[in-house]
Amino acid sequence: LREYYRSLDRKVKQFSPATQSLFVFLMCNQDLPQEISTGYIMDKLEYSRITVSRSFRELNLSRLFGITIQRRESALSFLDNRKTTWENAQEFLRSPILNTHSLNIKTPVPPGHWSGISALSRLSMLSEPETPVVSLYKNNWHHFRQNLIDNNELSINESKTKIEVWRYDPGITAVNDCVDPFSLYLCFKNTEDERVLSALDEMIGNISW
């Protein structure tokens, strides 16, 4: 209990992957209950109770969300509208990409969700890249690569595919085989490419807040 009260004076510097995934889920969904319970998140994201509790604490420490107790269960609520919350959260968010790999894959559409320029070209007027880009959750990466080797799906003659290995599961908030626009925006958080920046502005501008 003493440790809990000390933690209230801290300010989170950066969201953990689980917390960022939860935050993105909250950004992507407009039909959320006014007070978002622990049980609701456990059901939607298949998080454990302790993971939800830690993520709720981080979101609360960011000063972007409030927490109340309902029937002995924590409930999260926005302190501002979604657009303002997104803008104010930038200091706590980072690129979901842990690392990237280029593989020669025989299958025309590899497993995963479109990401990078491949996804951005589907959400803006940007042209599609020559090298397709897909994302995979880090927990699935080694199994995916081993399957390619076991099934002889790697080839030195096929065009390359860029695989982004993510800190959290892109499938949680993916839409129509593409990663969500908020995570995609964060993938390009430090880009200086004017074409990409313009496409990102177009994509964010098309979001219904």
C-alpha cells in the first residue's frame, strides 16, 4: 500500500508495449463505455488482470486518464476527447518496431499485416513500394521464420519482403489486413521524408474522432 501511494507522485516516461497497445486500442474504438473496466479490457485484449492493472496505472500516471473504483474493480476514463488525448500522448509513445528483416519469400502475400509504406499507400495517396512491408508480433517471429525454413519457402531468386517485428501484437487493432493508423503513424515517428510526412497528415486527417 505504501509503495502504491509513492507511485502516485511519479510520472511515466514511456509506455510499456502492453500499455501502448492498450492506448492504441482506446484510440481506435469510438464505442467504448464511458468507464472502461478491468474486465472489459481483459476480455477484449486477452490481457491478464495484473497486466491491465499495470497498464491502467501507467495511463493514469500520464495524466491522460482517470481511474475510479467500481465494485472493487478499477475503471479507466478519458480526461479529454480522443483527438486531444492522442496529441498529448506523443511524449509517451514510441515506434512499435523492435527490428526489421528482409527475406526472400516464395509466397506472394506473406502472413502478417500490411505495415510501413505498404500500409500507408493504402491509407493515403502515396504510391505502393516495390518491396512489400508486413508486420509480425515479436512472439511470432521466430516460429514464422522457422516455418519458412522447414517448408522451403525461402528463396534467393524471389523478390524481398520487409518484415517488421513489433513490440506488441499488430493484429489486436488491425483493420482490413492493415495495421491501425495510430501505430502506423508511430512507425514513422522520426522520419524526415516529406512525402511520408504528407501522407501521414492525410491519413490522420481522415480519422473520425
